Amino acid sequence: MWRFPFTQHQREYVILILGDTILLFFSIILAVLVSFTPPLWWTGGLEQIILVSGLMVSLALFSLYVMGAYNREYQERPIFLLSFISIAMGVVLCIYSTLSYYFTYLRAGKFTFLLCLVLSTFLIFCWHLLIAKFFPERPRRVLLIGKDQLIDELVQIFKGELSQHYEVVASYHRGNVNPAIPDLPALVEEKGIDLIIYSVQSQLLKKVAQPLLNLRFQKTDIYDASSLFQKITGKFPIYHLDHLWMLVNSQREFIFPKFSENLKRAFDIFFALVCLPLALPLILVSALLIKLTSKGPAFFIHERLGKDEVPFQLIKLRTMITEAEKDFGPRWAEEDDPRITKVGRILRKLRLDELPQLFNVLKGDMSVVGPRPIRRHFADLLAEEVPYYRLRFLVKPGLTGWAQVNYDYGGTIEGHAEKFQYDLFYFVHQSIWLDVYIFLKTIKIMMWGKGT
């Protein structure tokens, strides 16, 4: 889900992104040429032009992807498509303006920059509509080999929310009336199969290992069920793994190498130092509104569990009434929780209540990206019900995270189990690039007024 969608069976994506890249460079050049005063970096030589233009184009492409402009279901819905492209350009405006504030040589001039964004939005919108017309999407034709619970779950997903994108055309497993495997290359050619999914537990796999290897060299997409499940859902299938697999991989995959851990910490410090001067006015105004509209302190300080279950004091803006747990004790927040104040509801939607946690990030209790900080009461409760739940404490909690940008309020044990599958996906695939993706997707959620 978080990877760029480049596959040999979806060449329209490559054409789409190449076209966007050309149009973005064209918009930059045209905006500079018609402006009254060219920006400083434009007159600084070819290297500076390439560097700054490349930064703007890269930021725009990444923002377009994060905001959903490359989702095929929106290509035929112009209003949604235009909205996502506009939001992406708004994100570029915010981030690039922030960078320009600290690095003056990046400044492009208000007229030049705004003209560039308007041109880019219009041209990219028209280009995407053109691609949607000439490259209509057809479902990917799927061959299944083997059968287990995860294969069954994938089939349900294909028949449900992804029915327009996947179509199972053949399935072979020991439960078939005739489980014999045909000539796979011939079958792929005959039925136009785009994707082969296999179960690692299937006994038929040994019979088809060599043909599958040959097909992979012919650039046929081949996935084991677990990998594809993660790719299309962004979750880790905790209910389909055994304890031995988890024990081995928790040592090998989940923990950052020391260099990556230090790099992530350096990013956290840089992010907090850059954002705190911008966030302080918002924090002060929000705190004033809280004091004026409800009784009690403006800030809420409470114990949470950090990495390795070490407790720390989390600070955030108060969004609930005071003594919210007086009558019923600890309980999860809900989407329409009556304990949330009117101002608190707005702060939660825009995630402004989380801004004081920048101090926790600077101190080292938290990271910018990670699982949501949780109280010990709820951690103990969930650890009894959700397999491998304590693995979430292998990393620091975060201001935002993969679960937060992909799932709404948990509210129940089942809901938190679902969120944990997103967290576990992050642990396995964590990288600086994924952190950047999550950060930009958080901006999208804030702009749409959604959040957990």
C-alpha cells in the first residue's frame, strides 16, 4: 500500500507519473519566465536550477501519491481527482514555504510559486483525465495455488472492496475435484493471468516451484499470500502466523539496526526543533480557548508506556471534561464520546491536541512516527486478548503512525487488534521513507478533518 504502484501490468502508472514529471518541470519553467523577477536560484547556474526544481518536483510527486491522486478509482471521478491534486499542491505549498523560511536561497517569489502551483494543478488534472480515458482499468486476473485461511481472506477482499481490481480466474489446491496442476506458462498465456498467489503451506507448491520460478523471470507477478495481504491491506496478518515464525522474525526484522535507529532519532530532533516555533502559537491559542470554554487545566499530563514498557509523562492539550473517568474508570475514547468538549472535538479532528507532544519527542520519550502511546491498564488488557501485542513496545510511540492514518478509533478490543496489525506492518517495513509517507498522509488527514 505504501509502495509506489509500479508493475509490468500497470504501465499506465509509469506513463502517468512520467507525464506528471514533465508537466511539473514545464510549470516551473513557464512560471519563472513570465514572472517579473526570477528567483535567486534560477540565476545561480544550471546546478542550482536542477537541484531546486528537482526538489519541488519530487515533493509534488510524493504528495500526489500520498494524497491519493494515483488511485485508479478516482481517475473517473473528476471532482475527487481535482480535490486530491489540489490538496497535494497545498501540501507542497506548506512544506516548501517552511523550507524556504529556513533556507532563503530556495525562495521563488510569491507570484512565481503560486502561478507554478496553479499551472501544475490544471495540467496534471487534465493529464490524469486523459490517461483514464485511454487506459481504462481492467481487473487483474488472479491464479490461486493452495488454500488456507489467509487465501480465503484474500478471496473475500477480492470479492468485496477490491472487486473492481482483482478477479480470481483459476484456483488449484488439494480440495479440488482435480487438483492436478496444468502447464502453468500455457495457462498464464491462455487466461491472461496477471497475478499468481500461492500458500506457503500448500503441498502442491513443491510441484510447481520450478514453473513459478520460470514465470517470475518472465516478469509475471507472483506473491505468497502473506506478502500480498500486507501489500493490499497495509496490515500484518497476526492471526495467520505461528509462534516459531514470530520468535525468529521478531529478532531479525522488527528492531532497527543501530545506524537506522540513530538516523530516526536525528530526524525526530530536527523535526521537533523545526516545528516547535511554528506550533507554539497554535498551542497557546488552543490552550486559551480550552480555559475560556471549560473548567480545568489547559494541558493534560498522564502516564503512558514507551519503548520496552518504560513509563513516561505524556503532555497534550486537554480535550475532555475534567474527571472524565470519575464515574466509570478507564475506558477507550470513542468517535462521538460525550466526555469530549466542543473545543476538544475540533482539536482532535485537526490533531492540534497532539502538538505539545513535540516536547516528548525532543526529550526522547516519543518519536515522530510510531504506535500510539498507550496506558498500562489498556496494554495489559489487550495483551491478554491480542496475539503478540507486546511487540508494539519494541519501538517508541509516535505523534502519528501507520495505524493512526489507516484506521479510526479502536473503541473495542477487536478495533485495537485491527490497529495492532497496522502497527506490526510498520515494525516490519519501517524506514525513513515510510516515516515521510506517514507524515504526509497525516497532513492529508488533518486537512480533511479526520483523525483518531
